[in-house]
Amino acid sequence: MIIFVLNCGSSSVKYKLYDMRDESVMAEGKVERVGQDNAVITHQSTGKEEVSKTMPILEHTTAIRECLNLLTDPEHGSIKSVDEIDAVGHRVVHGGESFSDSVLINERTKEILESLSDLAPLHNPANLMGIRAAEKIMPKTPQVAVFDTAFHSTIPPHAFLYAIPYTVYQRHKVRRYGFHGTSHKYVSQRTAELMGKNIEDLKIITCHLGNGASIAAVQGGKSVDTSMGFTPLEGLMMGTRSGDIDPGAIFYIMKKEELNLHEIDSMLNKHSGLYGIAGVSDMRDIEKGIAEDDRLCKVAFDIFINRILKYVGAYTASMNGVDAIVFTAGIGENTPSVRDAVCRNLEYLGVKIDPELNNRRGEDLEISTPDSKVKVFVVGTDEEVVIARDTVALL
Amino acid sequence: MEIRRIAVLGAGRLGRGIAECAASKGYDVVLFSQGAGGQDALRRIEKSLDRKLAKWAITESEKRLILGRISYTLDLKELANVDLLIEATIDHFYTKKELLRTADHLCRPEVVFISTTSTLLVSELARSITRNDQLVGLHFIPPVPDVPVAELVVPESASPEAVEVAKNFAQRLDKKVLHIHESAGLVNPRALITLVNEAAYMIDEGVCDAAAAELIIKESWGMSQGPLEMADRLGLDLILSWMEQLQEKLGDRYAPCPLIRRYVRQKRLGVKTRLGFFAYTEDDAVVSLEEGEKEEFEE
């Protein structure tokens, strides 16, 4: 069975083609700068040379059509015809309260998705555009939506409700939704696999640390709490997002700096986090700054670590224990210094990591010592394979 | 036809605002203006973006991206390459008519024209061009990037398709489009000059000074900018000319207060001369001056 996984952003399309007999990647690629005259497509079929071309691509339908042209290209492609694709799996950011699991897309699903655009104005409309475009090109191929929020739909009310007037939740569905769900799901399952244990019996804390970052408490294979909330702004310190901040401070800043809603929103989402403190948003630049004795890079790093520690502590408490802590995504997988700084402060839980294992790269592995009471893992996240699996499951 | 490249005729406050707003929504914008106006407009747009950057509303890379989408030219022949034309020149009937006629020859036949006029009748302008079914009135209100409404005027000659194009354009700029009947002064300018005129009378009669009138009006109706500052930013000469045009078309209730005439005569035109109802710094910020100091400023 061949599954085409699509992740459409407002100006980008990323894709992977899977042969689901062995979950092998047949091809992958992306289109950047969709909507412009100089859009760039990069494509690589497994075992073949990478191809890249620049051309005008004004909308998503053309972008997806170009991807499919490359996939079926005799020289660079990996299938003969688009008909070989059995289904398309779409990444959709927000499923609201309507979708607690992946779904087969039909008219009704699209209507609901449309109504959810308010909750994720930057992402859902683009995801929906991708769905419409794929349907137009492959009208007979089943399409599946896999939601970033779905894995967190098991979070109980005491963790998803904010302590504000209940009517606000009833009227506007303001609550914690959480994001990166597909990633938290994948890495928690993979960790159980690496531990050789049944996930039902495990309490796992998954740290998805990328440019956007969130932590989830996964008990018995189900998400019971997560650091991102109503929007991806809550929780950890991120590349350019503030994470947790006293709402009272926001009102004060708005008044003092005479900011409107758009300005404060943009300040907290695009000018804060590592960038807000240190002027750089990439953890590699922060590390470089620290090596050069940059005081603000050091503070930024320390805030970043402190936030993680607070959440690990909180989730250990709310699950009444923890069996494993997992690091994943850009920073989680590639920055030993972050893992080291976090784990050194978790001695009270009996966490011990092996420095040599911690410095290894590029494989899923346990980095804790055999006598560590809590196991620590580094797992490469793979959201696309979860989307492909969910798609197959719905056919 | 997909609209990607738009022409903005006129690089005044309205034209610049439309250009900035359209570029920030992803359109490629060509500003047409006379003399060194284009270069100056680009500088002012950059200044406006810098103010947004200072308020964290955009990022440095967003600023570069927006500026990169705006170019300017003196050469009207470049109109042959645009997908939509927005006319934002000064409200002078014959100037506008001539410009629209020239554009009519140069633009591709399917290109829709939008006029931002507030005191002239769009249907009269439409009569001067061959594509009269493709001219629609759309009045943006400065500061264009910040004001979320636009007034749509549909002359009888306009085709539904052209109206759709204008509406879609305004909506993509995040403006709520309100369809109003064709009438000189539209809604915003007409209401504004009434408010400004009344405030001027109160000042002239010694009921209160400009600062008090401004603050009371602004705070009672929760405005982010009071009418007198708005008038200063638009230019008191422009306000006076609107009043005179409306007086001619709609009657004496728009007759300008003598104080406004006096200010214009004294070249006290608002932000552009650093003094109007209020005084302004080089960066266009309001200076709060006591009445006495203001008199000194005048001399």
C-alpha cells in the first residue's frame, strides 16, 4: 500500500511517499515560497539523486501537481502513475473538540475544519487548501486528516480547563488543546518499544524541543497533560515565543508601550523566547554565544532549561511518578548540552545519564545509566510515519 | 485572472498607506508618482514600517520582505504589466480624469480600476474612460494599514465582476467592506469634517482650547486618535478643500469655520508644516504645547 503524506503550510508544501509494507520512504520533498514566481521544489526518490528546480508556483494545487509530476517522473520518480497512490494523509494542526482521532475526509469534515479556522488562523486554512488541492488532482483517492491536537484529546477536564469563568469555555471553547500531538504520540510509543514494555504500564514525559517546544505527560499511552495550551504560545520558552508569562504583565506592557492586540501578539510570538532575551533564536547560536561568554545567551539557556525542569517536575507530580523522560525534535535530538543540563537537575528523581551516550547522534537510544531510576531516551521524531499509519488504519 | 501586481497612482498619505498595506499582504506594488515623490514615498513607508518594528508588530525580515515588494516609477508605460490599478491622487476632477484616460490606454483591457476619491463622483470619472464598467470606488481611510474598514461605492456602470475584484482586494487587505451610496464626501470624510468644523468653532469661540476639545471627543467615544490630530495629519488645506467642495455640493452646513481658513492662510497646515491645531516634532509626534508657546511657534 502506497501512502502520500502531505503537510501544507501557507507558503510551503512538504511531502513523503511511503510504501507501507515496511514503512519505507519511497520519496520525499518540499516546495517553498508557494505563491511566488521563484518557488523552489526539492525532491528526492530513495536511492536516486536529489533534484531541485525554481519556477513560478502561485497556489497549492500547482504545487502538489508539480510534486506528483516529480514522483511519477521516469528519471527522478518512484512510481509510474498517480493511481498507484492508495490514500493521502494530511497533517492538520487544529481539530478542536470535534476530532479526537484521525478521520476520513468528507464534505462534513471539511465544513467542521473550516469552522475551526478561527482557532488556528495561521495553519488550518493552509491545511484545508492542501486538502482541496489534493482532492482536485486525485478525486478518487481517499484523503485522511491527522490532527496535531488529537493525541491530547484524552487530557482530563482538570488539566484542560483554565480557571476563568466557565461560560467562556462554553461559549468560545477556550481551553487547553495542546499541539505536537503526533510527535508526542510517536515518541512515547517508540520509547515503550525501546524499553520492551507495554505502554499501558508506563508513565512517560515527552519533551518535544524544536523551534516550537512542548512537553507532554503520557500515562498508559494517553496524553494527560501538555504544556502548550489554547494556542502554541503557552508553556516552554521557545525560539521566538515567550511561553508562560503572567497575563497581568501583558496588560501592563500594553498600557506602558501603547500596544494594540496585533502588536502584543506579534511581540509574544515573534520577538520573544530565546530571541527576545539573546537576540538569536537558534539553540546552536545560543551555544556559540555561551562559548564566547555572552551573558544574555547564558541567561536565555538557563531560562530554557528552568522551564523544562518545572514542567518535568509538575508532570512527575501529576502522574505520581515517571518511568521515562524522552527528548525529541531539533533541539531535543541534537543538543547534548540541553539534555545534560536538564538531567543534572533531576538527580532527586534518581536520573543518571551516561555522558558518552548523551553525546552520540543520529540514533534512537537510551542515554541513562543502567542504575538510573528513571530512564532517559533520545528518539528521532517521525510525524509523517504516524500520519501514514493512521491513514492506512482508516482505509 | 489572479491579481499579483498592483499599481498605485499617487504617493500621498493614502497611496503610501495602500502600498504598504498591499505589500504586507503579499502583493507586488508599483507606486507611480511625479518627480522625486516615489523615492520619498518609499522612505516614508520604511519609516512607517520602522515604527511597527519598534512596536514589535513585524519582524526585521518581514520589514525587508514588505519593502522588497514595493517599487516606484515615473514611467506610466509600466502600467502595461499590472493586474489592478488603484488611483489615489489628489481630488481634482480634471487631473484624475486625464490620468485615468492615460491609464485606460496603457493597462491591459481586463484590468479593473479602483478610485479612492472621496469628494468626486466615481460615475462621472467612469464616463471619461472606455472601460467604464471596470471602475469602482473604494475609499480607504488613513492610516490605511490600521483602519479596518473601507467604503465601497458602486457606480451604475460597474460590472458585478469588477465589484467583486475590488471587494476581494479590500478583504485581502483585511478591511471590512461597507457598500455605501454614491455621494460626495462618502461617510468617513463627511463625518470627520463636521466634527473638525464644530471643534474649530468651539476653539474660535473660546469655549475650550484644542487640547481640551480633542481629549473630550477622543476619550468619550474611545477613539484612538482625536479629530483634530486626524485633521492635522491629513493636512488642514485638504480639510478646507473638502469643506469647500461639500459646501458647493451639499450646502452651507459644510461652510468652513473661519479659524480653519485663518490657519491655512498662515500656512499652519498640520503635520507637514509642523503646526496645525497642535505642534509636531520632526518624527511627526504631537508636542504638547501650552497655548502661549504655540503663539510663539507661529511667529
